[in-house]
Amino acid sequence: MPIKIEKKIVDYGVVREEEPEEKVTAQEVEQAAEAKSNVVHMTEKLERPEMLLGSTYKIKTPLSEHALYVTINDVVLNPGTEHELRRPFEIFINSKNMDHFQWIVALTRIISAVFRKGGDVTFLAEELRSVFDPRGGYFKKGGKYMPSLVAEIGDAIECHLRMIGLLKDDTLDEHQKKLVEEKRAQYDSMTRQADGKASSDFPDGAQLCSKCQTKAVIQMDGCMTCLSCGDSKCG
């Protein structure tokens, strides 16, 4: 049927047949949203038990006359089964020294939140141990270097994670221990011939080991060797 146009034409367009809309179910919408999101949803919310197993580590530094006490409490998952696991749940740090009270409280709350979140929490120890004090660090008993007080807390956390099995213990095997003992005996023999007495824990002129942070690196047979962990620049 012809239509008479009585007004001025200002625009035009092509009319197409409308395609039928596809019906989208609620399940498909939910699956698409989950595929788009990278957030992993836990199926079970873990409540804090009435009793937790804990370990306390004493930290005594030359920076303060008072020691710090780091307590890490663990939760036991699937107790009494073959899948029993012990995982850190919360951390507390206490000391008579109130100089660092504010940031220590903040640090313990953040670390506890990461522990309760679950997953791989071993990165915390490495991150804390890499914090350096601009005023300089210090050597612990045994010659191990600590770059800061925060690093000392990270070292305590790492020791705890090794104790409960979250981190593998990188101690020397029997062959490496034998090699280190031979190197140490050889160096002690050279020292006795030079000054007539044996050396103490590690030689006075030893350098800091970049692997174990212990002042025990000496030069033997033209190669820098650590008497603590066996690390050698010559492989």
C-alpha cells in the first residue's frame, strides 16, 4: 500500500527482520561470571577453635635490652586422619620494650590475616627477611647476619614453617657435611701451623655468606667456600 510522505525527509535507515533472542538461563549466567572472575571461593569457612597449638620464639637483639617473644599458633586440619595438616593461624609478638608497639601490632594483624586466608603463606618469611634497616643490621650468635628487626621476625616465622613441614629443610646431606668437615679440618690444621692454636667457631677473617647469611666464607684452594653451609663459588 503506497504511503504519501508529506514531511521533509531528514534521515533514513534499512529495516531488517528481527532475529529471535536466545534465552540465557541463570546457570549459564553464573558460569560466565565465575569464568570471568579469578577469585577462588572457599567451600568451607574455618572458625577459630577454642584451643590452638602454639610455639614461642625468643628474639634477643643488640638493638634493645628487652627481648621479643614471637608466638605462632597453629590449627590442625583433618585431625586423626591420613590427611592431617598443621597450618599457622595467628601470630602474637610481645615485649617489655614499647618503642615498636604500634607497628608490631599492625604487623601481627596483617600476618594473622594472611595466615587465616589460607593458601601458600611461605612467601611471608622471604618478604620479611628482605627488609633492611637503614641504620644497619647486626650479627646473631653463631655469625648469622640479620639486616633488621623485621628480618629477625621473618627468620622466626621461617623456622616455624620448617618445623611444621610447610618449608622443606635445606640442611646438608651426608656427603656435603663430610665435605664441609674436611674443609674445616684442613683450615684448622693450616691455622695451627700458622699461629699455634685452633680457631673458634669461624675464622676471624671470614666473610659473609650470601646463601646462609653466616660469616663463615674463607678462601681455600683458590676458591671461596662457606664453612657453615658448604656453598662454593667454584661449584
